[in-house]
Amino acid sequence: MRKLKWPCLLGLLIVAAMPTAGMCAGEESMSSILDIQKYDRAIHIMAMLLVGFGFLMVFVKKYGRSALTATFLLVSTAIPIYICVDSFGWLGKAPGAIIDELILAEFAAASLLICAGAVLGRLKMPQYLVLGALFIPCYMLNEWIILENGFGIIPLGRFADTGGSIIIHAFGALFGLGVALTMTTPKELVAAVETDDASDRFSMLGSMVLWLFWPSFCSALVPPEQVPATVVNVILALSGATVATYFSTVTLRRKISVADIANASLAGGVAIGSTCDHATPTQSIIIGVLAGALSTFGFAVILPWLQKTIKKVDTCGVMYLHGLPGIMGGLIAIFVVKGLVGSEQLKGILISVVIALVAGYTVGKLISILGRRTVPYLDSEEFAE
């Protein structure tokens, strides 16, 4: 073993004699490392928003350029609005670390994209921007009430929703449903949402990008020591949903539906969100299987029946990928999260549902004032050839 020279020994003695300075430097270094790790997950989420959601929504054959452009615009609208509004402290919450703010803004953008999926192809491009500008404050209000003890309704830490099953997914889907209730014309009701092999392949690509980065989405803000277990739980839930979707789509439709595979396979990630840092691996698989089966049943059975019943169109079927699995995940938290008060969880779910539907319907009425598309699901109305 090599001997230490006197200058090295002297340096060690100086560091040992200054424990406070050493600890402060260590804490700063650890904070920087954690911020870098959060940055990595933030970029993963950004890939989900732009590539994942963007390509998932190009399944409409003649609306691909519009779907990608709308995704680009919605994300670029949502993130600055969220960060700016939060910086003003209007909702009584002091802004946190800037990287945390970015991740929270990305969550809001994800919920907005879910909402927009319900009316995809039936809005003019400027209307998507208006939708984004009006959606984000409503999302932030609900987030403040449910997670930040807004109005003193739900005590801090009494609502379990780490990965946003309710706050992000169910809220976005129900808000979108509220908008769709005001934005579906008789012409749009009978218009076919056409797909082809190319649009289906791009949609599958988007789904796989979402699947790949979903563990980063759910673990983005959990404590470092809980990240490994959270990541594993999310992957298990996604795997369970994917397998369940295959068997469900073959059972219900007799053949494989690409739309079911591209969408319902992700339902495990939606449903595990509320309990991703609490569930066991076995529970995660079960949650994923149940979510995949529920979502597939929604696409194959509930969607066509409901569309005929209420005469409204949910273009992307967001209620069956995000709405129903999200609510299911929020309810399952009552049985999985130890010490959780069921009445508080139910109260939070109910509040989110009411705010989303009422705000979505109101925003839809406002957007409809700006006019209607001449032909739905068609790029050429707004894009140069």
C-alpha cells in the first residue's frame, strides 16, 4: 500500500476539522445529482409528450400533420403557462425547485393532450391554442384543491395519486368529454375516422414510446430510495395490461384490433399511477391486467354504444384509455395504500370529476364561438399542399 505524503495528511486533518463545511458541500453535491436525475426523467417525459402522444394520435389517415402540429403547439403552450401562473403564487403555493416546476408543467401538458384527444380533428388549429390557455388554469385549480389543501377541503398527504391516475389522466379525459359534448356536430357524428396501414404503424410507434418512458413519468418526483420499486411496478403493470389487451381484443372482436393494442396496452400505466410507489409487484401485475381488460372492453363495447346513445364523438377514446382506468386506479389506492382514509380519496376523485366535466363543458361552449371546421379529420383545410 502506498504511503501518504505529509501534505496529503495535512489536507485530511483540515477537512476533518471542518465538518460543517464538508457536510454543506456534500449536501449541495447530492442535490445537484438529484436534479440531474430529475432532468433525465423530465426529458423522458418530454419525449412522451411530443413523440409518444404525437404519433399515437396520427392514426387518423388524413389528419396526421394536423395531429403532430397540434401536439407541438399544445405542449409549447401548456408548459410556459403553468410555470408563469405558478410563479405568481395565485394559488397560495410557493414555487419549488425549477426542475420540479418543469416536471409538474409537463404533467399538466400531458393532461391537456389527453383532453385534446377527445376532440381531435374537430377543432381549428387556433382553437387548440385557446383550449390549452383555458385548460391549464382549470387543471392547476384542481391540482391545488386535491394535493395542496386548497380551500381546506382535503388535508395535505391524504390523497394518493403519485403518478396522476386521477389528477392527470381522469381529469384530462373527463375535461375532454365535457368539451366534446359541445363540439360534436351532426356532420362530425357521421363522418368516418379513417385509418390505414401507415397511420396504424405510426400510432403503434407512439404507443411504444409512451410505454418505454412511462416508468420515468410515474417516478419523476418520488424520493430517490423509492424510484427502483416504482419503476418495476410500472413496467409490471404495463406488461400485464399488454397481455390482457391481446386476449381481450381477440375475445371481443375475434381478431386483433390495432387500436386496442396501441391504446389499451397503456392502461396499466394509467391505473398504477395512484399506487406506483406503494403497490407490491404482484398487485402491480393484477392492476395492469384489470386495466387492460377494462380499457379494451371500453373501446370494443362501451365506445360504439355510448356514441350512438349520446350522439357525441370521443375521437381518440380517451375515456377508455385514461378516464375509466384512471378512476379505477384511484379507487384501488383505497385498498393498496396503507393508512389511506377512503373517504378522503373518494372526495378527491369526486371533486376532480365534477371540476373536469363542468369546466370542460364551459370551455367547450367558449371555443365553439370561434366557429367550426368545414370538414373534420382533414389536413388540407388548414395545410398547404
